[in-house]
Amino acid sequence: MERRLKKALLSTINDYNVIVKQIDDPCTSPEKGLQLAAAKEALYQAIQHFAKAEYVEYVNGQWQIKVIVIMECSD
């Protein structure tokens, strides 16, 4: 479970960062810019969900995964 969560977080953050760079590219057409803006908003909402669960944080202009510690209790 933890590996899948980490993989999903990394994928979402990487996709978001790539889209932000593409939007900032002056060669991006206005039509493509609108598509990218919609995709960015959708990914941002997903990232916000993870942020509310305290799995990610925004540091120095980039989203990153917080350290996730899984502890098992022994009886």
C-alpha cells in the first residue's frame, strides 16, 4: 500500500511540475495553454487532497513528498 501511495504521489507531483514548465514556455500555443491550465487545476486539486492528508508539502516553489513513517505496533 505504501509503495503504491508513494508512486501515485510522485507521478502526480511530476506531472504537475511538467505542466507548469510547459505553461511557462513561450512557444506553447494559446489553445495548448488552456488545455494545460485545465490539467494543472485538476492535478492541483489532487495534490491539495494529499496535502490535507499531510503527505505532501510546498517548498521553494515545488511540491514534494513529506517523509512518511509507517510504524507497526506489536502486541
